[in-house]
Amino acid sequence: MPLFAGRSSNKLCAAGAAIALLCWLDASPAAASKTGPSASAPATAGDAGVKRIELPLPPLPKAPSITLPRPESDQLEQLDGLLARIRSKDLEDRSAAVREILELSPAIVPAIDHRVNAIAESADREAMKNVLGAIRTKARSDVREKLEAEGKRGSVDTPDYLEMLTLQARPDSKAWQDLVALAAMSRALVHVGTVEAARELVDVCVRFGDLLRVDTQLQLAKLGDRAVAALIEARRHQAPKISNWAERQLDALGKGIPSEAVQTTDQQVLADILRAYGRTRDPDAARIVISFSNSERAQIREAARQAIALMGEVGGWQLRDAYENVVGKKPPRDWSWERTARELFGEQDRLRLSRVYTLFEDGMRAKSAGRLDDMRRAFDQVLSRSPDFERGGEMAPGYFAFARETADQHPAEAIAALRRVRRLAITPEERAQAESWLLTLEGERLLGTGIADQTLARRAIEVDASNERAKKLLARIERGELHARSGWARWAAAGAIGVGAVAAIAFIVLRRPRTGAKRASASDPAESH
């Protein structure tokens, strides 16, 4: 029995050694190269012909805050000055201020928020309602009388709130002052048109309810797609009245469902909409949001990933499906939504940047072969796919060579290439050369239109003293080549005018005897017999 047990144990030990050896062979680099890529970066169909790169897992991006910063004192002063003039007793001052309110910059939004809140805290809503009702009735009556005087009939629309409040001013009424200020700030928000402005416009309806609901709806309609993100966020408002109202406004805009909301050509609007779905944690929008996480446009890709981070667990199973579609296998069960998202983003970046590196190497080979136009096209595709490409500095010399070669035949393309050099260049010398050539080409363009600007040529030489093209440009201007060409053009124009005048005189002289003969024959018919 002991002998049998010993032999069994020896057999077990031998079997264990064999298994260990097989495991070691499977884990060796040679075996790994035969069996394919590692589990952390599996192969996909898109890898064919594309250079493989390894990247660390990207972190989940953080979405920008929706909290407005504190208003700057100068912005408050500017807004208060305009509102004071809009409340003026003089109609011309009010009208001029209304025009100026449409020239405010996006930086004014925090100041508008501050003033809207101040009015909401101190306003007498009942008095405002009475004043607005009286002014609106009078405005509609005036429109009806005008139509009747013209012999027209039909329904009468209420005039624009700001227009009727400006025309029918009641400067001594605080209710009127608050109303005209709110209407003016609403127009400023529409003019600004950012998502922050749209949120503030929605907040006007939240703070003042039915009093300004109709006017707010009209202003949101003017914003169009730019109002969608703010309305999506308002659908999750804690007050059912507001959330239902926002839902109706989205339906009116044709943006009631995610697939409709993302149909826009404005990239900033699309980015705001994706983040809005993330903030509201809408599970119906999760799949669409995830589909944008690998967009070629960095702005959209970043916004989609921010939205996914905001959604959290809500988009968990959609993330797992997306990972399986990209990688070709399901993610491990123990991965959290966060790990799944990071793995998905990492694989998307690897595939996208693999194509970018392929284009980059194509461009570098074209540069070595002297095919600068092919190089420029490849590099342009690299930057369109990855604006912050880590090896962008290596493309700067190629772009500069392309600009020097095409400056005479295609100056516009040369200028575009030089702007890329200025952005991509690593050394100050490269940036100085690009800046100097940009100044030179601009000076040549002006010279071609008849404007001799020595300042541009001198600045180009100051920036880069080795710029021979700029020195030649300055010499041409100092020699007066422009004036010579201008004088020749003047002589040519004078000659053309002279030739035209001679032709006109000859025509008149040759025509005059024939006309005289006709008159003579008509005045003396007897002689004709």
C-alpha cells in the first residue's frame, strides 16, 4: 500500500510538472505572439493595415459646471447703464438702448442672471401683471384699428413685448421698469445664444411663471436648436409644471426624442445637447450618447464622454454592448461601468490613433520623396482627426517647405500652411520664421491690390532677419514699383477714354450730314419733283 501510494504521488508530481511547463510555454512571449493580442487590447477588424499602438486607459473626463461665475463689476455697470436708458422717459434714448442691448457679449450672462434674480426677489408680480395686461390690450387695439383703417380683417397678434413696452412707457411705474428690463435682458440672451444664455432664458420663465411664459416661448423659438440643451435639462426640473412645459417646447421644436435632438449641424450645440442628456441621466439617450464617444471631432468626442461619466450606472449595459461591438467580446462581469467606459474609450483611442499614425507616416514618406502636396493632404487629415497630435511638431518643417514652394502660385494655401506651422512649431525659431513669412505674404497681397505697406515688410524682417523674401518686398516698395505700375494703369485708362471720345466724335460728325439732307428733303417737297 505504501509503495502504491508512493508511485501515485510520483505520477501526480510528474503530471503537475508537465502542466506547469505547458502553462509557462503559453505565457512566454513566443507563445503570445502566436496566439494573438493580449486580452487588454484585443485585435479587431479595423486593425488590418493599421499600425498598432498601446495607450494607457484614459480617465473619465469631467463635465464643465453649469454654475455661473460671479459677475464682473464692469459687466454689471455696462448692463445697469443700458437698463437705465431703456427705462428712460425719452423715447429716443429707449430706442437707442434697445439697439445696443443686442451688441452685448456672452460675458454679460452672469450679470443678467444677477439682475433677473434681484428683480424676482423684489418685484410686485400682481402690479406687473396689471401693467402688462393694460399695455398689451392697448397695443392690440392699436393694431386692430390700423388694420380696419386699411380695410383688412383677421386675428391680431400681440406685438413684441419689448417693442410695446418701449413705445407705451410708464417710467414712473416700478412694475413697468421691471417688465421692460426683463424683456430687454431676454433679447440680449437670445442675441448671445449660448447654452448658458438659454438656461437663463428658461429661468426667466421659472421665476416669473405665466407672466412672461408667452414671451419666453417666443424667444426660445428664435433660439431654435440652441435652446434644446437647456430645455432637456429643464425636463428634469423638480416642479412638474416646468418639466411638462419644457417637454412641450421640445416637441414644438421637433426635438422631443434623442434621435431628433442630435440632428444639428452646429457642433457646439450638439456638444451641449450630449452633456444635457448626461446631466439628466436619460437612459433612452444612453445609446446615442455612447455612439458619439468615438467621433472624429474632438469637441463632440469629449462632450459624449463627459455625458457618459455624468450618466454613471444608468448607461452601464449600453456601455457593455458598445464594448462588445468594438472589441468583439463581452467585458468581464466584474467590471464596473466606470472600468467598462475607460476600457471602451481606450480601445476607441487606439483604433483612431492607429489610423492617425498611419496617415502621419504616409505624410513623412511623401515629404522625404519631395511630394509636398501629398504630404500636406496627409498631415491635414492627421490634424482633422487629432488636433493635438503628440508628434505635431514633426510636421511643422514639412508645412513650412510646402508654404515656400506654393507661395507664388497658391498664396492662400501657403498662408494656411504657415498658420499650422505657427501652431505646431516646437522651437521659437520655427514660429518666428512662420510669422515672418505670414507678414510677407500679407504685404505682397496688399501690394497686388495697390497698397504699399512698408510696415508689414519691416516687421517681417524684424521677426526673422534671414527672410530674403521680405527684404525683396521692402526693396520693391522703396523703389516705387507700385507707383510705376499705377502710372502705367492711369495712362492706359486715359488712353482708353481718349479712344472712346474720338470714336464718339467721329460717329456724330459722320451722322450729321445725312441727317441734314433728310431734313432738307422733308422741308421742300417741291424740289424733289
